[in-house]
Amino acid sequence: MLVRVRSSAVLGVAAVGIDVEVEALQGMPRVELVGLATSAVQEAKVRVQAAVRNLGVDLPEKRIVVNLAPADLRKEGSSFDLPIAVALLAACKRLPPEALEGFHFAGELALSGEVKPIRGALAQAIEARRAGATALVVPEANALEAAVVEGLRVHPARHLGEVVAWMNGVAEPPTRAPAAPQLAPDGALDLADVAGQEHARRALEVAAAGGHNLLLFGPPGSGKTMLARRLPGILPPFTFEEALEATVVHSVAGLTRDRGLLAERPFRSPHHSVSDAGLVGGSNIPRPGEVSLAHHGVLFLDELPEFRRHVLDALRQPAEDGEVCIVRATRAVRYPAQFMLVAAMNPCPCGWYGDARRACRCTLHELAVYRRRISGPLLDRIDLHVDVPAVPCAALPSAGSTEPSAAVRARVLAARERQAERAGPGGPRVNARLKGAALRRACPLPPEGRRLLAEAVEKLGLSARAHDRILRVARTVADLEGADRIAVAHLAEAVQYRALDRRA
Ligand SMILES: Nc1ncnc2c1ncn2[C@@H]1O[C@H](COP(=O)(O)OP(=O)(O)O)[C@@H](O)[C@H]1O
Ligand SMILES: [Mg+2]
Ligand SMILES: [Zn+2]
């Protein structure tokens, strides 16, 4: 008798349906696994046989063939253990095949029969729903993320024996209800904690309003990290669609154990020793990198010049395209990567260049080498360069008297609404993504404005790219003010955010 159990395989951030077919044939007693299973999936054979034996079930003295269909799709990962075990048990008449109707299964098995967590359970739940399943059995640690999908009963499983009991109608399977998104326990970080730094706070607001990339530079301890961490709190709150997309990426990376939908925009700050695979994704089995884990959120590169050059170069393509494509021998995998880039750096290797409190010990040569590490194409892609000088100690106690994040976020939302209205359906939702003709249409300049911009380009020796960046930022400054047209004051503010071009 042929038994078929439904499951799925995760490819990138989507899952595709997989049928696990089991048939017991006459022949040498053994288990064969076919259907383009990689060596990692071949190991399932060993785990499943041990788990089944630990239930006290002896496999029949037959040749048992397990096929993963469609066969032309390479299978990876360990989530086929559970569906294979269920199919095997049904083929040995330990559970009735009719009971499997409408069910999908995903889970890894320990030799003991315990069900272990997997990656990508949310993508598999979405696929199960799409394929018309009414129930999904997943490892207990993955049940909350799967429960995000509506119209699907999610049954958290701890042990194979439990699943067999459910299918035989001996026990009632528990169902996991979706949980409300949980905010971080320590509460969101608030801008009210930052004393002074009017200039940097304003730049943060402009960046959030227009989706602009941002570079903070200043001496150690001046509050660069503190400011960057408060950016998610002034960005528009997640829409459900955005939260779902971001959570799927985190799920594929195995970061969603015992967690449902992400409640706030991600803030990722990889260490500067990160590899290019760690930053943009890849390695042997494709995995999302930091740029994708920051999807719909913030990627923070602290101590920017310490990152290896080829790693920063790898960042350019995803920053431009909003996605990463990892090409492997047999196929290409895509991960979304729409993030805001925030970078921070000291003004010089010793950190004290331009600070009144301590003398800089760097030579001109050291300074030039340091600046050159981040110069060029990457710097060109950052709209706002922001000076963050140290706040004198005397000013620090006044923290709390400054504006809270909620007030800033309200202005950011209003500015975003203006941008969306101007772009219309399908247009770029933030000014940072305006290009070419659309950019020029959105940014007509008064004659004095055109003169000012031409002068700045001439004096600072700006590239055409930098010219466009000034236009976009000026558009955002005008949107924050609720102005339809860009005025000279808006342009002047945008020009001063090219501080590093000026110094170069
Ligand atoms: N403007 C500020 N208001 C309140 N606290 C500040 C401010 N600037 C710095 N601090 C304090 O100094 C610490 C170090 O700041 P940090 O953001 O780590 O500096 P940086 O990243 O520039 O080296 C912060 O955790 C905070 O306690
Ligand atoms: Mg820091
Ligand atoms: Zn120095």
C-alpha cells in the first residue's frame, strides 16, 4: 500500500509543497530514501528508524522505499523527519492513513522520538495554508510562529508517540492560538534619554522620515550608538505585511523559537569581524545574512572603518537593490533586504580629532588612510553625514527634558504620508528611493535654489550621485515641514549633511 504525507521544503523565504511517499515492497529488508535528498536529508533515515524503534514498533521485513516528490527539487534540512516517520508508521498500519487528510507535517526527530525545532516553520505554515491544509503539526518551539497564519490549526508536537496517539484518535491534539506581538521586555529605547545633540536628533528624524542612510561620526562616548539604537522607535510602526515578511526571514534563520510575529522593526548590529557571508548571506547551505535579518528595519555598522573592505563592497548591491540573490550550482535563492543603513565611526583612529578636550595623536598619513577605508562608493550611498560631538558633562543631567520618540514619530509618519501620496500607488514609498525622472519631478527648485546647489556642487567637488542625494534629503526636509515645494532653507540643510564630502 502506498502512503502519502504532505510536507514542504523551504527555498529562500518561501516553501514549496513536498509529498512524502512510502511503499513497502517485497525484497531485502531495508529503508531506501530517494528523491534528490542531500546527505543531510539522508541522515533522516537513521533518525527516523531509531525514533520508530523507540516507540516499540518493528518495521516489516520488507524493502521500504521513501520518495520525496517532486524529485527534481534538491531537499535540504531536517524537517522531513517527522513526515517520513508518520508515513512509515502509516505504511506499517500503526496509524490510519485516512486520519492524515488535511494535515501537513514538519519537524526534526531525535533518536528518542522527541520532536526538535526547525528553521522556516512560518514559511511552511504559509505554504500549508496555500495548499489547502487545515492542520499543521510542528515542533512545539515553532508553534507560535506558525500560529501567525490564519485559517490553519497548529498542533505543537513534543514527541512522535504523541503524534501517533492524535492520529489514532486516542488523544486530542492541543492547538496553539496566535499570540499578540510581544514588545521588548525592557521597553523601547526612547529619544527622551538623549540630552542635547539637537543636530544629531534632527538628522535622525530626517533619516527616518525619508528612509535615508545615515553616517554618525564623533569621538568615543559621544552617544553615536545610543542615537542609532533609538531609530526603530521613530520609524513608522510595522504593518502586518511588513512584520510577516521580516518574521519569515528570522524564522528561516532559526531565530524565532517560542516567538510569534516580530513586534518591532529589527535593529541588527553585526560585529566588524563579520564575514561577507555573515553580512549578505550565503555559505554552503544558503542562509539569510544580516542585511536580510534587518529587512524592514535598521542595519547598524558600528566602527565602520574596522569592517573589511570586501565585506563593505558586498553590501553595495543589496543596499541598492533591496534584495540578495545567492547563486548556487543548481539554483538561485533570493532573500529580501530592504534596510536603512546606519553607520558610526570615530573621526580618526585615536578618536579625538577635532575634540577640544583631548589632543588627537594621529599623523596626517594615519588620518588619510583611515578616511580612505570608507571613502568612495559606500560613502556616496549614504545620504546624511552627521557630526556627533561630545556633550559637555554639565549638559547631561538635562536628559528627560528632551522630546520623546513618540512626538518625533508622529512627524515622521506625517512626512511619510506626504511621500506616499506624491508617489501614488506603485511608486517609491520613501524619498530615499526616488530616482531619475521621478526624482526631478518631485523636486522642482526655485532659481535661487538651483544656484545654491550648483555652488555647493562646485565648491565641495560633489559627484552626480551626491547631487541627487542632496535633492532627496531636501525633499524630505520639505515634507517634514509640510511644504509642497523645496525652498532654499531646505536645500541649505540638506547640503550641510554632506560634511564628509566637504572634508575629503
Ligand atoms: N547626549 C547624551 N545624553 C545622555 N547620555 C549620553 C549622551 N551621550 C552619551 N551618553 C552616555 O554615554 C554612553 C556612551 O555612549 P555611546 O552611545 O556608547 O557612545 P559612542 O557610540 O559614540 O561611543 C551612553 O550609554 C550614555 O550613557
Ligand atoms: Mg559606540
Ligand atoms: Zn586621532
